[in-house]
Amino acid sequence: EDQVTQSPEALRLQEGESSSLNCSYTVSGLRGLFWYRQDPGKGPEFLFTLYSAGEEKEKERLKATLTKKESFLHITAPKPEDSATYLCAVDLGGTSYGKLTFGQGTILTVHP
Amino acid sequence: GAVVSQHPSWVICKSGTSVKIECRSLDFQATTMFWYRQFPKQSLMLMATSNEGSKATYEQGVEKDKFLINHASLTLSTLTVTSAHPEDSSFYICSASGGTQYFGPGTRLLVL
């Protein structure tokens, strides 16, 4: 069965304290892995797409990496405004092309 | 990133009535749109895939006669919750895809 698991479920950081979020996947095929940010009461906001092992993408304080089994979202020197739920999702391709399977998300809280 | 809008953002209705939610891609043409629902503190669950000009494809367990989807153009998809009941109360989110899924801001439905 295809599975996407995110850890930790919740993460509390002090402002400036760098850390990483994990997304591990057990899937039959992978067209792409996506990271989104979701604020309370809003729809997910697209962050990154990763397609192949070894690929890295960066945006401001965020950096996403991908291996054959997992992806990491590294947050460098986070600020309180980075507090949100971070979701990863996989597109299995094939007959499921374009459909996303989401992990449960990591709730990030950054304290000033 | 691409902009997707949803209307209304909030709706309260009486049990037994029908509610229509619109999803528009504002700056690109989306051949495929997706509808999700999200319960509190849970991740997104795909309900159906909507392709322009054809019938929607529903995920297992989603009643197609209850959740009517119409994708009339490359920029508009609608979800109608028919004969809504309190258990249909949820956060409904659409996305439009041009390879990457971009999400709308969501519609919160409360059925009394």
C-alpha cells in the first residue's frame, strides 16, 4: 500500500533554531514529491516540487531535498512567521498521474 | 505561483438544502481540477478529480450523487453538496493543475 508519513507531528522551535522536517514514502512509483505550507483556515500554498533523488530546491529559509525513500524540509534560522503546517504529498504517476497523496503534516511553531 | 479562487469562503445552511461551491483558476487554464475535504487537525482527503468536458472521477467511498461536480470550462469547476447534513460540515478545498496543483483558499461549510 502506498504511504506517506511525516515526522514529527509537531515541532516547536525558538526563533533562529534551525531544524528539519521529514517525509518518508513507500510507494510503487514516484512522478514527483511536493511540499506545501498551510496556514490555519486556508488552502495549502505551494512551496517545492522534487522529481528525482539528489534534487534540492531552496526558497528563502527553506530547502527541500529528496532521496529514494524520503524528503527533508530544512528550515534555517526560522522566524515566527514560518509557523504553519507543512504538508508533503506524492504524485504516483501512471494511472494516478496528477493525483496527490498527502502525509498528515507537521505543525511547526516558532517562538520569538 | 498560480492563483485559484473559491467562492464562497464561508457558508452556513440548513440540513436538507444544497450548496454550490465555485473554484476558478484565475491566471491559467486547468484541464484538471481536484476537490478535497479536510476535517479539523487532519490532512487533505481527495474526493474527486474533475476534467474539463468530462465526468468527474470519484474516490472510493465518496458518493457521486451527493457531491455533484461540474467542470464546464478550463477555468471553472463547481462542487454541489446536495441534501446537506451536519456530517457534511467540513473544509472543502479545490485545486487546479497545470502539472503542479495550486490550491484555492477553501470553503468552510457548516450544516445546521
